[in-house]
Amino acid sequence: MPFSGKRNEVDAERFKRYVHAWGNNKNIEQYTLDRAHAPYEIVLFLEGISQLRLCQALAQIQIFW
């Protein structure tokens, strides 16, 4: 679905640490930046997962927003 909100700026220090954790892999660097600036989002509906576990899972995948 098209992204309709206001984009947050990429936290340069956090981004640098994240890429470093992946061995300064250029593909990870490019993928992460592409995701941060993507014009579309994925909407995922999960059934049968408690709200707490869902929030914890989503918190782990949110990198820059």
C-alpha cells in the first residue's frame, strides 16, 4: 500500500551501528536505506498472536520509524 505518512529522518548514528553489526555489508546498507525511503509499505495481518507478542515482534523490526 502507498506510504501516506511523514517520514522520519534516518538516525545516522543508529544506522551506522546497524550496518556495522552486519559487517559493514554494502548490500545491507543499501537495503536499509531503500526501506527507509520506500514509497510503499507492507501491511501484515497476524491472527492468533497476543497483542503483547505482536507489539514486541513489530518493535524488533522497526529500524527507522
